[in-house]
Amino acid sequence: MTALEPYIFKKIPVQFFGKRCILNTSQELFSCNAVDAGSQLLITSVLKERVLPAHPVIADVGCGTGILSLALLAQHSDSRILAVDRDALALAFTALNCRENGHSVET
């Protein structure tokens, strides 16, 4: 059992750019039942259309559960991501979600 286990509310299956992921959510963090509409719009419009350089370095500011980091890593697995949030639980969930989906981020 991980230290975050008591905080996990739901495990949500999500798909980004053809890659399936599992997103752990917490009632203590924003959008615990599903991917919120704003994040979904950002992922499907801006991230899908953005051309990034090889091996991009990206800051996910206000990372929450790491949804945008996961989407970016699904499209650009060679990315280096720095996830930032004022909430230590959010940083822990971002790290957990990326790790459980085969990625790593700096928090």
C-alpha cells in the first residue's frame, strides 16, 4: 500500500492520442470524477495542434492530478516535464499517475 492509497477516490481510464492511461483521482483535488472540460479542450485543441521541438522541456503549472503531463507524454514521450503546484498532494498524484503509466516527471 502506498502513502497515497487513502486519498485515491477513483481510477479513471483515459485515452490521449491513441494511448490508454489510468488516472488516479482524489476528492481533495480538482475534478475527481472525470477529466474536466477545460483540460479536455486544452488537450484536444491546443496540444493536438502544437508542434513541439524534439525533446521538449515543458512546465505543467498547476498540475493537479497530472492530466496535462500525461497527455503531453502520450504525444511526446521524450518530453522532460516539470510539474508545479502549490499543493503537495497534487504533486504526489502527478508523480504517481505518471509513474503508473510508465513515465516520470520532476515535481
